[in-house]
Amino acid sequence: MKPAGGEGGGGVQPASSVSGAAKAASGVACLVLTLVSIGAFHLANAASAFAPFILVFLVALHELGRRFQPRPAFYIGVVIGLGMFIPQMQFLWTIFQAAAIPLWLVLALWIGLFLLTASHANRRLSPQLAALLTAVLWLGFEYFRSELYFLRFSWFNVGGTFSGTALITRFGWLGVYGIGFVLMLAVGFCSVLEARFRRWFLPAIAAALVLATSFPTTNPPPAPPPAQSPARVRPGG
């Protein structure tokens, strides 16, 4: 009698082979999402015209929080944070030398903590509640990092990426933190939609962002003072 997994039997693959393939796929997904998040962040902050790429950054972070367990998600978040802040803040090394390293780590820590808590939410709550809580967590971490703890580092917020674009003029009432919250909520909402709706929802959000940021914010120049009539000009004295 031939074993079930033998030649011609078409049996089930060994568990070790399946596990190895799953780990390899997980590693590839981790690498791709990490590189995509870092690349999209830098592209979004390179120029106002590229600001909509911040949506890709949020999508990658959201997927990492869904796919990975809390501890790996935390370490991945710290790596992403370092990839975000070190290139953008190289001047810290010029000013502080080696003391810049803990400053970069402190900033990266917030991304790690976000992915840690988002991973917990995705494993303990329903998909709908996890999507809502992920947006709330993003709002909370951005606000705390920028306003409440002693460093008060408010650079590179999601909403701040759109400064200099018409989006701020149209939706400035949301504030920089509110814009980040709404975008992360949209990403989370998309993740719980059926596949047939998911295909168009996120592209529609991206298209709306492109349209909203297509025209730079310009303030009209101040009107010149009215010219004085020569007849009314009197010599001094």
C-alpha cells in the first residue's frame, strides 16, 4: 500500500513545508509593506503635488496591524519609524551627533506603539470595531506626540502633509489631526467592505484627494492703497 502522500496519491503536503511557505510569504509581505510605507511617506512629503501618497502610507500601516502579531508589529513599526524620521531629520546628527540616535528612536517608538495597539485591536475585536479603534488610536498617538508629551514633536503629521494645498482650505475645519483620523478611518472602512465594493472605494478616496490637492492654496495679494489725487497734494508748510 502506498502512503497517502506518495507518488500518484496527490496527498497533503507535510506540515513543515506548509509552515515554511507561510513564513516565507509573511516575510515577503512584511518587507513589501514596510518599504511601501516608508517610500510613500517620503514621496508624500517631497512636494505638495505628491501629498495624496500619504494614503498609501496609511494603507500599508493598516495592513501591517492586521497581518502581524503585536510583538512583531511593534518591531516593524519602529523600523518604519526610523526609515521615516532619519532621512527627514538628518540635521539632528549635525546638531547633537550621537545624541540624535535616541531622539530618532523616541520618534520611531510612536509608530511601533501604534502598530502594537492596532494589532491587539484586530485580534480582540470585530473587524468593524477594530477599524474604528485603529483610526482612534492613530488620532490619539498623533495628538499625544505633537501636543501632550514633553518633546511636542508635531512635524510630519498626516494632516500637515497637505499644507500648501487646497485641501486645507476646504477641510481646514477638521484640523491636521482630524484629517489623519478621517483618512485612517476611510482605510479601515475599506478593509471591512466586501471585495466588490473594496475595488472602487479606496481608488475613489485617492481620486478625491488628488482633486482636492490639485490646486495650491494662494492668498490674494493685498490691494494697493488708493492713489492720491494730485489736486489734493499740498506742499508742506
